[in-house]
Amino acid sequence: MRRVLVTSARQDGFVLPMLRLVRAMTARGDAVWFLGGETYRERVEAAGATFVRLPYDEAVPASRVSDPDRRSGVRELGRVLRTLFLDTVEADHRAVRALHDELRFDLVVTEPLFVGAVAMSLLPREERPAVLVVGFFPLPFRSVDTAPYGSGLPPAPGARGVLRNAALWAAAEATVLGGVRRAFHAELERLTGSRPTGSLFDLPLVADAYAHTTVPGFEYPRRALSRKVRFVGPLPPPPGFALPSWWDYGDARRIVHVTQGTYANGDLTELVVPTLRALADRDDLLVVATTGGPAPDVVEAAYGGPLPANARVERFMSYEHLLPSCAVMVTNGGFGSVHHALRWGVPLVVAGTTEDRAEVNARVAWTGAGLDLRAQRPAPERIREAVLQVLDDHGRHRRATARLARAIAATDAERSVLRLADELCCGAPAST
């Protein structure tokens, strides 16, 4: 039996996938503690873990989705990293160290943005447990082959691309990232006695291993990716949602599913409502919207009247039933939502530029899995045009998603993470 500490920031997109791993660990007999926000106590305990509350739980907002000033790009990403993670790194790190001093964990499993747990890797190995980072967004690490994370730029070929990337990284470091990186590194040196090296986005690589929850075909090729990075495939969607009474397998209409996920769903007029408007007159389509939490009547209120006859709205749907029947998914580009679509080979129309969405959506377009509208609030006309283009593309996007679906089907994320955890706990960290 291993003693494991799992940590995560207070966002469904991170916490809920981590809880799938918690269930897998507790099911095989590991003793698991989960450090997180009070909101998740019941779900943590239902997964079989011991809940430990974050020390600053009431002082930090649970999400930024209602922030009217959300913006995109490298500059905004730097601001978010500073305000949401640098400000809490000391409290997080001291909480993790105190728990380890008391309980002597064999392993810490965390996501990249819980920097206080990642920082445990900077301590001498004999003073700390093994540290495994599980990534739920596109690879952020600096590379000669990629533009700075947050720019949403796909690779450019040959020497021209290398020169472009070098110039962009230098500009980002000089204007935005350099100050944040120095502040992060100085704080981590103060807390651990060891100063990290590399770019701000390379920090998760100080851990013993990085489990990346996608397949190589969804990532840009890099000539020097650290061997610590292991592609484990995406975690499956949560089970257990009952089918609504209106569901009818005999309905011949093609289904278009629209969602803003579980994080950026505070304003459903960004994508859900425009999609309903875009396809309101298409009697040959059934538009199924999920809110990711808010009550369905919020959508009707935002729509400004009765919903179209071809629209159905639910908080959640069972993706094991919905997605195999889908012709297109329209989404703002949440990493989890996109991978759920890819698992069933569903082509995508994506629209979102904040948080990690510019990077996710650029990869959707780069792989050929769908169309990227490159907008936070696309007009209904643009959504309509894109959906109809994907529906009538003679299978081009569906062939691309089918390739990714086959790659995903060959993975078992839970088993791969557990195997990697065992490797680390046996004293064989992933090689650099």
C-alpha cells in the first residue's frame, strides 16, 4: 500500500479528472489524501480519499469565469500566473510539506498549476516523496519548434519557423514573462533552497515525471521533448448521467452538440446562445446544449424568449450516448471537452481565446479535426457557416478525428498513470 497525496487547484477541469485517478488508486488499496477546496469535500470522500482543506480556501475565488476583463494571449497568461498562483505558492507549499512531515507520503500527484506541490521536487530526494505531475492542457514547455504558450500559433516549417519562434520567445521574455519568471524562481528558491532553471513554462519539468493526458498526434512535434513527459491518453468522461426523457435513438436528425464546459460557462451568450441562434431554422438538425452546471432556464433567459424547436438544453449529458450519435461538437475549446469529442471521432467547431483555449483550438485546426473560429464571441453567422462546412466537407474532418480516435482507443490513462506512479515509488524516476 502506498501513501499518496493528491493536490489540485479549485477548478472542475482539474479536480474532476484527478478524482478519477484517486478512485483508481484507492480501488487498488493505496491510502490517498486530497488537498483542495471545501467545495470538493464530498466528492473526494466518495472517491475513497481523506480530504484536507486548503489553508486559504475562503480567501481565493473559486474561478474567474465571471471576470469581465478576461483576455487572451501571452501577456494575459503571465498576469494569471502571477495573481492566481504566485500569490498562493507559499501557502500551498507549506501545506504540502507539513502534511508530508506528518504522514510521510510515498508520492505526490498534482497538476502543473499547483506550484506549491510541484516545488517539492526541488528539495533533496531523501527529504521528499516522488512527485508526478499530470497535465490537463497542451504542452507549455519552451521549444525551438513552438511559439510561446498562449500565442495560439501553430508550428511554422523549417528554419523560418525556428527564427520566428526564437524572436517571439525573446520578446515574450523581455516584455511579459521575464519578470514573472524571476519572481516565481526567487520565491521557490526562498521556500526550497533551490532555484529552478529554464523558462517559466518549464517549471513542471522539475518533477520526477509528467503524465500528459493526450496522444502524440494532438501535440506539435518537438525535436527535444524531455523524456520525463509520458503520453498517457485522455481520461474518459464521467459516467452516470441518466438520459433525458426526450432522447430518441429513432430520431433521424443529425445532432450538433454545443458546450462551454464546466469552467468558462458563466456567460452562455459567448457560444451556447449564438449556436442556438445560428441553427434555429435547421429542422434537419437537433442542437443539444449542455451548460456544464447552470440551470437550463439560464439559457432560455439569455436567449431572450422560447428556445428554437430543434434545441434541447441539459446541465450534463451522458457522453457515452450523446457523442457516438453526434455529427459535430461546437465548443469553446476546453481540453477535456475536445478530447471527449476526439475519443468518439466527432469533428469540431471551436471558438475560444482565453486561458488555454487558444492553444487547444490551434491544435484542433492543425490536426484537421475541425475549424477554429479564433474568437471568444463568434457571431451566429460564423458558427452556422462553420458547422455546415464541417457537415458537408465530404468526411475530411471526420477522417482526421478518426485517426485521433484510434490513437486514443489504444491508451488507458488510468492504468498508465498508476504504472508510472509505481515506477517512481520504486526509486526509478523518469530519465531527463
